[in-house]
Amino acid sequence: MSDPLAPAIMLATSMHAQPGVYALLLGSGVSTGAGIPTGWQIATDLARQVATQQEPDVINSPGFREEVWWRDRFGEELSYSFLLEQLGQTQAMRQSLVAQFIEPTDDDRSQGLKLPSKAHVAIAELVKRGAVTVIITTNFDRLTEQALQAAGVSPQVISRPDAVAGMIPLSHAPATVIKLHGDYEDQQSLNTAQELNEYPSEWKDLISRVLDEYGLVISGWSATWDTALVRLLEAAPNRRYPLYWDSRSSESDVAKRLLSARCGQIIQSSGADDMFTALVSNLDALDRLTSPPLTTSMAVAKLKRYLPDPIHRIDLDDLVMGMVNEVVDEIKDQPLSESDAPQDAQGQWIENLFANHLRASDPLLRVLAIGIWFDDDLVHRQLWIDVVQRLIDAGTAGDSSQMAPLRRARLYPAWLASAVMSCVAIRRSREQLVIDLGESPQARSRWWTFASHETDAKAGALLSTTMIPEEWITAMPRWNGSRWIAAQSHMLRQDLRAVLHDVAPDDADYKRLFDAYEFRASLIQLKLIHHPLWGDYLDDPSYFDGSRGQQPSYEQRFKQAAQRTEDWPWVDYFGGQEHLDEAVAEIRTYIAGYRNQRF
């Protein structure tokens, strides 16, 4: 469990309460993680290329150092700017020399190199939401600007001291990127010890103003070489806001001295990607906590008012689909890589994942239950189908290269919604809606197909106990080590108990209702993919009553419901009573072979 006073939490809370108060200071560690070399690395690489051509044997000599060779050979200190001037006689030539180090090749792109990293993308999100408006960077690549532009933000970029005079004031600009060491296309980048020892007066004034007026979040900057910036930090009078520094780049003695002088805090992280993505996630969590959502009781009150009135049909759609969109936002936030799960707490991590889906879906599920109950003539049938379709779309969105378990877990809200509406529809004798919910919504991507079936997966096949790995669910702490034949079914039944309490207050009655839903779901799945659903009834021998010739009780109730209803929809669905009877018998045979078994 995270310490509530951990620096990462303190920063997110402060940034959320006072957006725009903190500026970022980004060093080479942010860009080198994306495969971009520093200015000094470019200079030494170019110097090695020159040495290879002029004295090919020297580069293999013991203790060869590019900067020493360059000084001995040319009588000048190795300098990024001077070296480019010597190697490139024109601006175009110099840009070509640098481009090979900065601009991605097709091979780089295929490996995700020299492109905005997770840190750059997260930083752009911070700027887009207004949490950050000023970025100081010692990097001369353009990854920060590219990420900002991709996020729809057009920052003012100050990469030369002489541009300071004409800049928009920091407080008036939506975003400002100060490229303290220059831009790679300007050939005025600072990289030598001498260049980094003293800044032009324009830089001093601007950076001093930022350090005085803003808090500071540092990442990827070690403070080892940039002595001019270190002196500005030490001289800054601002102590109103704390300094935050990622643990990976704050290990130098200079960094420790600055942290001590400015009452700084170290954020434990593996690097810029980790720190900034976590910061965005924390801010999103605070948004959900503090934004005033429509309470469930208010939503239910509006729902009851809108349902019978055709004039409010659009209002009803907006109300329900607005709640669906809130669940969709949560689905998008679900991690897609199992590497995100802590190895020592896999079961708890999985349980938390599904708990988050249930928490986000709960208000919607309660509204859906009320909606189906009071929609007497199913006037709004298409709306209820659209709810499941929208949740399936969200769950199946994105890369379709593989059917990873975590991708299927994103379908849990759609399964919850379909199950709730089906249970209420069964209780209200609206069997056709149960069929419609299984047949009409479907995955739009051909990735979500089953076995050799070429048709897109319909909800009745897609939303079932087969969509989540059995070993995931049985690893959850909630079972206390118990193992079930259909643990996913147990989870669904438990998770829906509170939502369906008013529909089935008695626990035994709820158990029968849930069995009725799973039996119908099995019929739909049997018709769609020729295999019945793994239902909760597999674990309970009481579903077979020996005095009735081993006929399952849920089958008896299904037939009793058919006798009470004219034009039983299931007969038409299976193309006749004979085919329906065959399907029911097939499920009975299937379950008889597995009942009362445990792993």
C-alpha cells in the first residue's frame, strides 16, 4: 500500500489543487530513454568519425578519448558547435550531419526509437490539462514539441537567448518550452564545460524568473555538468513551493546539495516514463474523486421521469449514454500489459482490476436495472442494446494483434451490463430482450472471432465465462484458496448481488434468477458457437433432483416459464420446438458430465 504522504502523492495533490504552479526541468535522461543522444555524444561520435578517416589506427589505441585527440590534433576544445561548423560548410550540410542522430529512420520507428516516449506523451497531457505551462529543457531534440503538437497544444518555443525579448509573457502563454541548450537545427547548442559554465544574461533573467515564480519538477537532469543552471537554482529565492526530483537522476552530490537547500523531495521511480505516467494517472484519479458526478439516486429519478414520456427520449439517451461514457473512460485506463502487475501480488492485482470495473459500472448497472423494469413495452429496446454495443466497442478497441487476457478483461463492464439487463428482463417475462442482448451487439473487429468462425463475435458468445482465464479468477484472494469449475461465473454472481437486490431480495431467489440467466446464456452460446456456457450450476449438485428423473431444476423453471408465455421467443429463436428441445437436452447432457466437480 502506498504511503499517503509519499512525494508522488504530495506532488499530484498540489498540482491538482494549483494547476500551473509547477514548471518542469527536463534533462537528457528524458530523451536518451527515447534513443536520442546528447550533444556531447554527437560531438564525440563525429570526432571519432573524423579520427577514423585521418588516423584510423589511433582509435584502437589504449586510452583513446575523442576530446583529447581533437584538442591535440586541431588545438581546439571539442565543441558540438565548432565541430559542426568545420564539418558542414552550409546550414543544409550541418542539418544533415545532425539529422542522422536525431531524426528517426524506418528501423528506428519500428523499434519505437527517436519518437516521443511515454514520458513525452504524459508531459503533453499535463500541459493539455493545464497542470503545467512552463517546460525548461536542456535537450535540443524536438520530442517535447512533437508530443505537445500531437496532443493539440501549440507552445511558444524559446531556443535562443535573443528570442527572450519578443516572447509572450509566461503567464499569458498557454505553454512555453525553453530550450536552454538550443535546438539541434540552430547549431548554437551548448555542450562543453565552458559553454555550460556561464549563460547569456537573457537566459539568466528568464530562468531566474521561472525559478522564483514556479515550483519545480526535475527529471533526467543530474546537475553534474550544467554549472550555470546549478548556480541559478542555488541563488533562487523561491521557497514557496517544494522541489521534486526523480530518484534516478538525483543521485549526484550536486543534486543532493540542491535538494537539501530547497527542501526538495525525491520521487521514487525507474525514470521519466514511470514518473510522468504515474503523475498523470494520479491526477486522473483526483479528477474522478473531486468532479461532481450525477449521483445514482438523481440519475434514477430522471430515468423514471424520462422513460414514459416520448418528449424526453433524447434526454433519456443522453442520460444513459453519458453514464456509459464514464465507464468507457475507466475501460480506457485499464492496463493492457501483464508486466504492469506486481509479481508478488498477482491475485490481488487482478482482483483490484475487476473491482475497478465494477466500481465504475455500478451507477450505470443500477440505472439499467430500473430502466428494464419500468420499460413495460420495451419502447427503448434499441437504447439497451446500444449500451452493450458501446461497452463492447470500448473493450475491443485498439491493437488487434493478439487476444491477450487483459484485453478480454476490458469486456467485463459489457458482461455486467448485459447480465443485469437479462436478469431483470427474465424477472419481467421479457425473454425476447434476453435474446436480443445476446444476438444484436457484436465486436466490430474481426480480431474478436472464435475458432474458425468467420463472422464477428456476437455478444452472446463474446461475453461469457470463456473470456477471462480461469487461473486469473481462482487466484483472487476472495476465494481463500477455494477452486471452482466456473470461477468467472461465481465472480459475476457475487458482483451483481448488490445491484439486483431490489429485483431479488432473497438470496435463494437471487440464486434461482442468476441460474435462469446463465441457462439462457448457455442456450444462446450453444446456438452461436455450439458450446454451452460454463455456468455456476456446475458446482452445485442440488440443481439435479433425483426424484424428478435427474432433470435440472433450472430446466424445469425454464419450461414452466414457457407455459406461462404465449409465443415463447425461444422456440422461434431455435427454429421450432423440436430444435429447442434438442438444445435443452444437449445442455443437460453437458452439465451432467461436469456437475459437482472441482479442480
